[in-house]
Amino acid sequence: IDVAGAGGTSWSQVEMHRAPTTRLRRLAAAFADWGMPTAQSLEEVAAMRNEAGSDQLHIFASGGIRTGTDIAKCVALGADLVGLAGPFLKRAVESPEAVCDEMEILEAELRIAMFCSGVGHLQGLREAGVLNKVR
């Protein structure tokens, strides 16, 4: 299940900029802040998965994820996978090396968040009480 909450790419804003008429731009602008934040969406979907008792449903979180601590929070909220594009796209205009540097920074931030939370593996972020440490 792809949970892409508000905070990432706003397709309403994309359409607003692409709209050929003032009327269509106005209609798209009316929904620019529409939607649920990623964290709220993720919590609700993870709760439904847990209620169903299904470990076969995997949750992919995206939308506004910018840092390693954001990744830790998504995992703590129930994400199995976390997607982000913005940080990589910003660095891609610099060089391939800048993208690799961004990946290393994100990994280091995630590792530090895990260390500060007292866990040694990603699954440990889901343990009771850990979420309070990474918020």
C-alpha cells in the first residue's frame, strides 16, 4: 500500500502551473492544501493493517520525507519502505557525487536516530515507546 500523504509533490499545484486557463488554475489552487499529512495517513493505514492481522501487506510511505529522522519516524509509524525524491533531485542538479553524498547523509541521520532511540535495527523502531523518542 503506497501511503503518499500531503507534504510531498502536490499534484494540485503541478496542475495549477500547467493549466491553460485562469479558471482551471483557480480550480487547482483551491485544492493546493488538500489531503492528510503523511504521518497521519501512515498511522491510520498501519492501524488497519494491524487490526486485519496481516503481515502480508507492506506499507510504502512517501510525501514530504526529507531527512533520516523522517525515515525513522515513518518506520516507527509502520512503514516497511520509505520513498523520497526531493532531496535527491535538489542534489542531482549539482552532480552524481552530490546525490551519493545525500544518500550517505540520510543513512547517517537514520543511524543516529536509531542510536538515540536505543535500537540496533529498523524493526526496533516499532517497539513500544520508541516513537516517543523519535518525534
